[in-house]
Amino acid sequence: MWRVPFLAIAAALAVMASAACGAPASAAQVSAGRCRTAALAARVGAVDPGAGQRYAPLVLTNRSARACRLYGFPGLIMIDGRGDVLRTRTRRDAVRPVGVTLRPGASAHAKMHWTVVPAGGETRCPQAARLIILPPDEVGAHLEIPFTGAPCDDGRIDVSPMAAGARL
């Protein structure tokens, strides 16, 4: 397991934010304004297991009174039960992002995928207790939610760009 000081989390979030940013898909989506972290709620939807693989939607919901826009990929960092940072390798799917406009109360999701089969020299996979989420286009602000996954392959989680709806 990796132990990293809290300041390292902030540095990682800043790096992931700059990598997660992208150009808007259309002028109509720009008019809505980007979704700020403070306007979002997050959760991990039902986990779908199968043959050593796990799939789950990471759902972001607009809890503000205004429409906003998401574009791109979320950033992720796993935290263990003691509050220590776990090695997290967020790998983006080779899918082009499309902007998603969220009305108040509407949701978007990113598909998360990970394996629970140890790879290489792993003898066990680290158990996460929480997940830090950096919404697309955000810098320095994050959400933190419960997450009990145990991604193997050195903490690899594949993630798709945000898409409309709360289900895969």
C-alpha cells in the first residue's frame, strides 16, 4: 500500500484537473456554464460483477438551481480505511468526450471498470474505503464518497468520459 501525505493529494488533484479539461462540444453547451464541484453530488451506482471484472457508474448530479455542463473525464484517487492514499491508476477509455448539459437535478455518469484478479507480482489488491473525485474541468476542488472496491493491477480503474443519465 502507498502512503502519501495530504499535500500530495492536492498536487495530484491539480495535475488531474489540467489533464481532465477539454474544449466544449458546442456553443449551446458553453452557455450553460461548467458544473462547479460545489454544485455537484456524487455516488457510485450498483456494481456489476462478472468473471473477475467489476463495472459501476460514477454518477454526478447537479444539485444547483441552474443548468451546467460537464465535458471530459473525472479524476479518481482511492483512500483506505485509515485515510491513507492508495495507488490509483485512472486510465481513460479511448472514447471521445461529448459535452453533457445537466438541468437542476439531472445526472451524468462515467463508466468505471476494474479487475479483482491480482496481476503481475500482486498477492492481494488494496481495499479502498473512500473515493476522491475530481469532476471534469475543475481544479483544486473535489468530492469524497464511500467506495469499497479493491482494484487490482496496481490500482487501475478504467474510466469513460461523462455521458448523460445515471446508468451504464
